Amino acid sequence: MKNAQFAQPLFEFSGACAGCGETPYIKNITQLFGDHMMIANATGCSSIYSAAFPSSPYCKDAAGHGPAWQNSLFEDFCEFGLGMHLGSDRIRETVASLMSKGLECEKCSPEMKTLFQQWLDNRNNYNVTREVCDKLVPMMEACGCDTCKSILNLKNYIPARSQWIFGGDGASYDIGYGGLDHVLASGENVNILVLDTEVYSNTGGQSSKSTPVGAIAKFAASGKKIRKKDLGMMAISYGYVYVAQVAMGASPVQYMNVIKEAEAYDGPSLIIAYSPCINHGLKAGMGLSQKEEKLAVDCGYWHLYHYNPALEAEGKNPFSLDSKEPDWSKFQDFLKGEVRFASLYKLFPDQAEELLQKTEEFAKLRLGTYKRLAGKE
């Protein structure tokens, strides 16, 4: 994780709120995959700070490579990202067909044919395909045969691409959930990052299906009465989706390992990232949002895990509970440190104790489920 900070971020100087819990996750992903990633972004905070006229925080490296970014709606951002992936994949199928043809071409040199075969054997490996591209393009320009001319027209598709889909909990848990579910069910190799602020942040903090019981939000002015939807468990039920819950401030190493595993996994992946928001009303201030993530995990409010279906083939348990046993004695103090919970005591004192005890009760139930999956009970 420390070494990663020496890599150039291809997401910088965004227009997000100071201390935003979302942007560090995106920055870190671009440090690893930014030079070959495509991003489909749901409408919301992450689309606003990523495309506030007249600038964008996404940039390119010294070689001119950087993320390709576009925004879509709440309700179809996952389908939009799937379309990006399928469109790119279809063009790369044409590249594969042309390279196979090049193996039989009399005009192409033995060195070129070796590179064609190397690409065909490693077409989804970015490092290999980038290296092949850099060597092959000058050779094809010099060759000038019809096959080489056709490949050169598609040279931007020679390096492998990494498809990412970014959205908040409003899009992912609520309005766009149907699309997210369809994309996970497709089995295609895309990565979905859910920036979970537990409210519709960009529209002033409305309640979403991610909002926990007891939290005050718009349309839940007296505290949410229904428990939070467990999106991760729903995705795990497919059995072939890579799923993880992360909180960078609690464990940057776990987050780094998860995004590397998710990107390497040949199939859909879903990463749910706990993201403190200005709508939470952190009493310590948004300057300590990373610390708030650690407090959330330490007290049991948020749990870290990852589910890697590839481990089943090795006879291993695919589910790993990555956070330690929480200190439940700190749970209520954590809630009182955020205005969205603490204000219940002032506004609805008769209900506050009961609701916030439910918040803790449901957190314990979630942890119990995770422990059973991890074989720790």
C-alpha cells in the first residue's frame, strides 16, 4: 500500500467536498489500472466531481494513457458499463481474427508472427498486450500488407482494457439495482465499485435502501425504521461473483488486495466501499473521514470481508472475514459521534434508545452471518 502511493494517480484535484470518503477509493484504483481503464459512472456525487465544467480530475500519464470516462443515469449505469465492455470486446475479437490471419500471411515477418501469437495467448493481460503493441505497431507500419493495415486501424484495441463501473448506494441499492443485478448475472468481466455513503448524497441526503436503521435522513426524518439491505450477500448468492466490503481507513492493505483480486478475477466483481459523507455530520469533522472508517470497523458498525469464487476450485472456503472481532462497547459512542444518529436524542428522545439499539442488534446479526460463512461459528 505504501509503494502504491509512489504511483501517479490519474484522478486528482476533484471538486468533491473536503474530506469526501469516496474519492480516495477512485484515486487508488487509477494508480493501479488508470492507464488502461474504462469507467461508466452513475449520476450522483461521483459524476459531479468527475465532470464539473470546465475540468475533469481524470488525467493521463507521460505516455498519454489514462482512463476513458463517461457518465450515464442512475437507472442504467451498469448496463452502460456492460455495453462499453461488450463493444470493446467485440472489436478485440476482430483484432484476434486479423492476428490469426497474420500468422498465415507471407508478407509478415517471423518476428511479427511471434508477437501475433504472443498476443493471442495473452490477450487479456495488459502488461503483455501493451508490450506487444509497442513492438508490433512500427513493424506493421513497415510491413504495409492489408492485414497489418487493418490491425493498425484498430491499434488502440491491442492493449487489454479494464472495465470499471462506479455508482453510489442510491444508484446501486435502489434505482439502478435491477441493472446491477442483470450485469452481475451476465457473468461478464466487469468491476463494479459501490461508493456507499448510506444516503443519496448528491440530492441532499435522502434515505436509500442502504441507510441503516436509526439514521435520520430525508424521508426518514424520525430515523429509519427498516434495516439496511445487504447488497453483498445478495450478490454472493450467485456463487460466481467476486464480492467484497471494504473501508480504506480501517485496512488499506485489505482494500488494495481486494481491488487487485477483483480486477484479476475473470468474471463480475462487486466492491462495496464505506464512504463517510458530509451528510453524516461527523462531529470530529470531515478532515478525519479516514479515521471514521476505522472507528466504524473497530466498533462493529461496518465489517470487512471478501468472497472469491476462484478459491472453491482449490477446495478452499471462498468467503473470508477480514475484520477482527469488534469492540461492541464502542458501538453507541460511534453512533453518537455522527449527527445523523445523535440528533435522535434531541428530536425524538422517546424513540432514540430503542432505534439505536436496533442499529447495534442488526450489526451483530450481519456479523453472525459473515462468521458462519467464514466457518468461524
